[in-house]
Amino acid sequence: MRSYQVTPKNLFTELLLHNRPEAAAWIIGNEQNPDLNGMVQFYPTSYGGVLVEAQLFGLPGVALPGSSNFFAMHIHESGDCSDDFDHTGMHYNPQNTEHPNHAGDMPPLLSNQGYAFSIFYDKRFTIQEIVGKAVIIHEKPDDFTSQPSGNAGAKIGCGEIKRIT
């Protein structure tokens, strides 16, 4: 009989099922994408990093049966989502590294007919560090090469990261 082994996956699954996130960003779309909305949640882990769960609806392509697109997702310096998200600043980059090694560089979202769901683990930031910053969804995928921000195009979605009490 095989013994049960505790792995990060097991712990992360339990964390998602039985705990509340410590912070979250409610994403809203810009004027051209009014149906874009969703939530990005941040959970502390026993490994010292953060488990990030993103669920978004209404991404471009929702009306095209079978459509599939990638969209860049980043943490930006400021949580000010006003004026078509023009005040969010650059990617969160406390170590002053080149793209794609900014703490705010996150994996791309894969949208299927306007819906995207993603979970990943990250040790490049803490929840305390990112509260008050913004999660930005861009119109194109990140190319992981172009400086300073991956040539991801316009900001189509934004949400301020807020602590959940």
C-alpha cells in the first residue's frame, strides 16, 4: 500500500478549499471591454510565497465560438484604476530587474471564449507588499522579451489589490 505524501499541490488545494484569501483585486474592463470582470485572489502559504488564483469573464473573444487567446497579466505599481487605467504606473519591480523578471510579471491568462482561470505560486512578492497596487490585464500576450514591459499592448482590465478583512 502506498503511503500518502504531502506535496505543495495537496497543501495548495486545501488552502483554496478551506481558507479565505488575504487580499484580492476585483477586475473591471475599460470602456472598450465593459463586460470584462473577475477576481484575482492572493493566499499566503506555509512556503513563504503567495498562491494566486485568477478567474476572469468577458475577455475579448467571448462571442466567438471556440476562440482561444492569451492575455498578459501583471501587477502594476499603483492601484489607481481611473482614467482608463492611465495612473497604474509600471510593473511592480522592487528589485529593479529587467522584464520578465519583475516581481509583478505573472503567467499569461489563457482565455477560452472569454473565460480564463489560473492558479500559480509565486515567491517574488508578499501580500503586504502588493496591497494598494493593481492587477492589470493587457490586450495581448506578453512576449517575455521586449523592454520594459513585454509589448503586451493596452490595459483592458484593472483592479486594485485590497486586503480582505
